[in-house]
Amino acid sequence: MLRKTGLYVMLGVIAVFIALHLGFPPEQHGARVTGTTMLGGIAFLLMTFAVILSTRLSVLEDMFGGLDRMYQVHRVAGVFTALTALVHFFGVPKELPVGADSVADPVVNALLPSMPLGMLGLIFLVIGLFMALNRKIRYSRWRPTHKVMGLVYVMIIGHFMTAPAIFFERFSASGLLLVAAAGIGVVALGYSLFGMNKRTAVPFTIEAVNHLERATELVLAPDGAMLDFKPGQFAFVEIQGEGWSEPHPFTLSSAPGEQKLRFTMKVLGDWTRKVREELKTGGKVLVRGPYGRFDATQAGKKQIWLAGGIGLTPFLSKIRAMKQGDARDIHLVYAAREASEAIFLEELKDRASAFGNVTLVPLFSEEGNFARVDMMKQKLPDALDTYDFFMCGPKPMVDGIMGDLKKEGVPRARIHTEAFEFR
Ligand SMILES: Cc1cc2nc3c(=O)[nH]c(=O)nc-3n(C[C@H](O)[C@H](O)[C@H](O)COP(=O)(O)OP(=O)(O)OC[C@H]3O[C@@H](n4cnc5c(N)ncnc54)[C@H](O)[C@@H]3O)c2cc1C
């Protein structure tokens, strides 16, 4: 569910900063210095939000509607940090105005680390922006380099804390807010960098590695207590042993309460291929989670579940968790390329006919059938805006349907999506 509280808090803090900066400007600020230092402050606040979001705290998941969405906001905040910092850099006067404060002396000014720290920070920010937007750089290569941003954050703090007072007045109203943000940001950074942001690892033993059409099902038996989760949530899978790189996020496709944990993984790149080709039963796996807030139990009684390809996994968990007598009226639209790629189709048919409240609509693009809002409008018994929509699938499909639903007047609050990527 899209929760906007987090976004409102972010915008609120920025608004307060702007109000303080413009309302109580530090002495000697001319219009140019006021405007460009304000942009510098906004860039720093955005970066602080990005740092705080990487703590993965559960309370933040509640405020933003899940970890996937937190990472999306983290990414957007990072992009705007770099853009705002660039405008700040080009706009801010490079020389101290005549008659400025005690460090107007050019020699003293040249000794201040503020300028080189700012320049270096900006260069790293721009490189980081380029790397984040360049999808050709593999996630596994990008992830370790991204950790440098922690150092960049500290550099930026050094940049403004050592700036001459004409540019940054620590004891001004807006200056105090930035100092407080820096304190919170540094604590958040330490929390993430020292691995405290990882949820407890639950140990499992691999019981089966099932080869499906273009996907692999991993069946795990708990070594101790079972992971506690809700249908639609995901977890990080950390395979133990030589040669297994960083943890990867996957939706739990089994239902809570089952004896075994199941993940269904589409073969996409090196890691998922290795899982399919090399993983053996008896191996050890740590599962960290659960994360995510793709919860259909709190929504209205009439629901449309739209799954595109491997985007079926959260719905698999939901339908596997369903009990007889479920009062919801659910239409599960399962879009795949062709019937052979529609994994678990037979199980879905069986469950749908057993429950009676689930209408299964398989659509195969090879046969010219796509998930389309105009078709839904024709075929559904009630008006579109009376349903809650849950979507998980390829981004173009989700974005397209979301746009069409909005055009049809479906409120955004009734459209719930799960993204299968963080970056
Ligand atoms: C919340 C969430 C739930 C997901 N659930 C499922 C699922 O149920 N089934 C499924 O098949 N896929 C799921 N995915 C996608 C899955 O994580 C990636 O397909 C997988 O990590 C690809 O790894 P790779 O090395 O084989 O492929 P690559 O080609 O290296 O990566 C493909 C893409 O996967 C993402 N990715 C790769 N490695 C990581 C990582 N360590 N952490 C985060 N993202 C990474 C990146 O966006 C990358 O561009 C989910 C992703 C997210 C974020």
C-alpha cells in the first residue's frame, strides 16, 4: 500500500528548513548567497533522508509502504541531491564578499577544507548519479561502489561545517536544523555501515531445488524456528558457501503456517542461473526478513490481482494462505507469454475452483491477449473505482495499467503495487 506519511515528513522538514532559512537569514547574506546556500541545505537534507532510508527500519516501512518503496524514494532523493548540489555549486559565489566575516582574509580562507571537500563530494555525487542511472552496470558491481556514498555524506558535513560563516552560520535557525540532521544522519549511517540494518538471519536447509519453466523453486526446511511473515512479503536470501555473493531479495511464495519456506526465482542473471545450475539439497541458507507491505487483507472486499510473469509470487503466497469462507471477491489476472511459461497455473485453477470467490483469468500475449483496463471495464460486474487493484509484474505493464486506471478515475489509494527492483 502506498503510504505517504514518509513523503509528507520529508517535504515538511524541507519546508521548515526553507522557512527558517528565508525567515531568519544569517547576517550578511545577500540574495544570491541566501538562495544558493538554501539549495545546498536542501541537497544535504535530501542526502540525509537517503541515508536514513537505508537503515531499513520497520517503522520507516510503515511510513513509506514497504522496503521496495523506501529504496525508490532513496533513489529519487539521491538523484535530486546531486542535481540540487550542482545548482548550489554553480550558483554560490566562489569569493568571499568584501567586508564579510573574520575569515575574509584570502589566505585563511584558502586553508579552510570547505571548498575541496565540497568539490570532491560533488564529483562523487555526480559519478554516483551516473552509476545509479546506468542500468548497464551490474547490480553486483554497483552495490559495493555505492557504499562510498557514506564517505561522501561525511565529506559534505565537513564541507558546510568548515564553511565561512557568510555561507553557513551554525547558530542560525536553519543552521541548527542542518546540524541536527547531520547528527541523525551520522547515527543512521553507522547503523547501516556496521550491518545493524539487517534483520535477524533465520537458518534453513535446502530440501529441494525444483526446475520450473524459466524459473527455479527453492524449498527450504527450517533448522530451528520458522520465519514469521505475511503473504506478499519478501526476504533476503543468503546462500552459505564459497562463491555465493551478496543476499538477493525474493518474495516468499509459500503461505505462512506451511512447514517449508518456498521461493520461486526467475532465471535472470548470474546469481539466479547459479541457483538453478549449482544449488544442491542439504546446503545451508540464511533468510533475512520479512520485509514489504504488499498486504491485500486490509483492503476492500472487491479486489483485482494483476500478476505479470514472475510477478505471480506474492499472489501465490496470498492464494496459498487463503481459507475457505474468505469474504473477498477476487479476480486474479495472470499475464504470461504463453501457457507453458505460466508456472503453477494448474494449482491456481484448482485453488480458484475450490474457493469459489476467486476468478482466475489467464492471459497469454502469444495469443494476443494482454492485461488491459478497457477489457476489465467491459467484463467486471461493477465500476472500476469500486475495486482495489494489486499489481506485480514488469514495470512497463504496471506503469501502463496504473496510468489507464487513473484515467478511469480509480483513486491512487486503491492501486497497490510491488516493485521487483530497488535500484
Ligand atoms: C522486493 C523484491 C521481491 C522480489 N521477488 C522476486 C521473486 O519472487 N521472484 C523472482 O524471480 N525475482 C524476484 N525479485 C527480483 C530478484 O531479486 C532479481 O531478479 C535477482 O536478484 C536477480 O539476480 P541475478 O544476479 O540473477 O540477475 P542480475 O541480472 O544480476 O540482476 C537483475 C536485476 O535484479 C536486481 N538485483 C540483482 N541483484 C540484486 C540484489 N542483490 N539485491 C537487490 N536487487 C538485485 C537488480 O535490479 C538487477 O538489475 C524481487 C526483487 C525485489 C526487490
